[in-house]
Amino acid sequence: MRNKFIAGNWKMNTTRAETTALLQALLQGTSAIEKTTIMVAPPFANLQIASELLQNSKIKLGAQNMYWEDKGAFTGEISPLMLKDFNCSYVIIGHSERRQYFRESNQEINRKIQAAFRHRIYPILCVGESLENRERGQTLGVVEYQIRNGLAGFTSEHMNDFTIAYEPVWAIGTGRAATPADAVEVHSYIRSLFAEMFDSTIAESTRIQYGGSVTADNIDSFICEEHIDGALVGGASLKADSFLKIIQAAEQS
């Protein structure tokens, strides 16, 4: 049975002091959580303090991005070895903001996923369509293209502890969330795609999160759905009260 997975993507937010205060509140508020996997992904500059605070805790540490090479002349990039130094368990790969603003291709995303597997960092692959794609009825085709190309060369042996995050681009940071029915359609399609690409066991065991303007007010309508295994949370993860409510909703589902 898939356990729920709530991840907070802090994006380019929080100073060192804000990171400390937020994590202290989250640590206190999650002491009774037993069934739900929790992860936070602070900015790279705050991974060290986060690593120290989260040591031996229930909250896992993740990164928002990484490069596919271990080291070299790649100014400004972050390598998987650096993330391992901070005890990062997870890395978010292919977020729509990386695809849109930094023109990341599916081929680059594939190389990053390969690097994550090589260093035993669990990848969260983000997929999702634009508003134009949705209005043209291209949602499932876009998601399939991103998954097939992002996971090119992988077999079922690689897929343990892999996570997909379905994030409709038009719902990220806009306050406009997809409906649960929209999300379930895509999540169930991804499972059928994984059954074809890998096998039925992988299709049933892979966790698929929903992301896109997830809040404490709307999480209940998503988390109760069979094919939705959690959430990749943006803005609502920056406030302890709202993020804890989302975590608690997952724990109780």
C-alpha cells in the first residue's frame, strides 16, 4: 500500500533565520505523525542549517534541483555529491518553473534523473500541461511525452521509491487548482502508462502527488482520492500552520 507523501517546495524563499524558525515549528508539529512521509526542499543556501536541524527527525530533506555531473566547470550549478553532503534524500526534477524559465529539456531532465539514481537520491519528477495544452485537449499527450522522455532508458528495477508529481502549469502559484476529477484523470492515466512502460506492480506502487495551488483549504478534496498519494506544496509550505494542516489531512486520510 502506498503511504501518503507531502513535500514542501520552498522555491526562492526563506532566509537562514526563517528556515530555522519554520523547521522548528514543523518539527514540533509533526511529532505524532506516523504514516505520512514528509519532505521539505529549502533553497540550496539553507540546506546546511536544514540538515542540522532535521537530523534524526521524521522530516526528510530534499533539494529543488541539481546538475547531472558530479563536479566540473559548471558555474552556479549544484552536484549530486553536494546534496549527499547535506544528507538530501530527495531531489525535485523537471519542475515547470525549471522547464519554463530555464528552458530545461526532457533530455536534460532524463540526465538529472540518471544522476539521482546513481547517487541514491530519490527523484520527484514533475510533469504537467500548460493552459493552452489543456484547452486544446492535449493534457494526457503532454504528460505522456514528458514521462516517456524523462524516463527513457529506465527499467522497473530503477523505479522503487520513485515519485511523480502532476502539476498543471496553469495552477502553479495562480491560486487556481485543478479539480479533484482533473487530477484523478491524469493520475490514473499515469498509472496505466507505468503499467505499459514497466509492469503492474510498479504502476500500483509508484506514488503520484498532486501539485498546483494546494492549500490547507482544498487538500481534503484531493487527498481522499484513491490515485492521489500526496501533494507537492508551494506557497502553503512556507507557513507552519498551513503546512501542518496539509500534513495532518494526509495522516488522517
